[in-house]
Amino acid sequence: MGYRPPKGVRPPQLEGKRSGRPKGVRNHAKAWADVLWAYRHRDREDATPPSAGARLWHFFASIYPDEIESFLEDAGQL
């Protein structure tokens, strides 16, 4: 079996090279998808949310549609 460095230590062949996404960078596409789904379905009571986050945003969008619309416009999602 080859050399296994301790946890948190990079293997020597990767030293100085970037591999993968940099630390601290996240992808929020799923969260925005929930918000947009909720905004599009805000008038439907029988809509089945695809996730728990979408259910929460659907509740907010059905009560505060103007605020959610301005939030999405400010964020550049609409």
C-alpha cells in the first residue's frame, strides 16, 4: 500500500496544486431553486413542495408575495 499522509496533510504529489473547489466556496443553486419554485407556486394551495426549504418559502411567498418579489429582483433572480 502507498504512503498515506495524516489527516489534513496533502500528499506530496499534490503539493502546490489546486484540486477541487477552494475552501469557503459554496453553491447555493438548490436554495435559489426552492425560492423560485415557491414564488412561482405562491397562488396554489395544493402545490407539493420538492423540499422542506421550498415548503417554508412557499409559506412566506403566499403571505408576503410583494416582499419576496422585491427580494428576488434585488438578488437578480427574476
